[in-house]
Amino acid sequence: MSATQDLLFKSLSDPTRRAMFERLCRQGELTVSELTEQTGISQPGVSKHLGVLKSAGLIRARHEGRQTHYSPKLDGLSPLMDWTSQMVGFWQSRFDRLEDLLQRMDQ
């Protein structure tokens, strides 16, 4: 697994960060204060979580005046999707080999 994938999995392993990312995906661009309103954690806590999501390449920040607006990055989940595709291929080949073995045993 690559360092990018590790960072992505670590970022999404936290339920608060996952919820923030999902909210940004559903609602689009939001400010730190808008994200803080419904999380039940402090603004510095929200900012810290956003920093982790940004480092993982899941969100982008846009500064406008004194506010920072966060939005999801469209390709942010591509390392996760790549890994999932690899695992599907791996397990599919294992199941195919098992099926072949079982068919040979039945003959």
C-alpha cells in the first residue's frame, strides 16, 4: 500500500472526519464555522480535522477575505478506488482458482 493510500485510510478512519467529508460531498463548499455548527466540537478541533483531510488530498481550501471555504476534491478518493479494484481482482482470481479446484475434485 502506498503512503498516499495509508494517509487516505487513516484520514477516513476517524468518524468525525468521515462525517465532515461526507457533509462536504453532499452540501458542497462550506466554511469552518458552518462545519463547526453541527459537529459538537470546537472550531480549532474542526480546523485540525480539516487539515488532516486536506493533507490526504480529500478536500481543498479556498480563502476569501477572513474565511476559508472547504470543498471536496473530485479525485480525492481515487487511491481508495484503485486499491478496492486491486482487491476485487485479487479475490476474484482466488475464487476462480478455488472453483477450478473444486470442479477437478468432483470429477
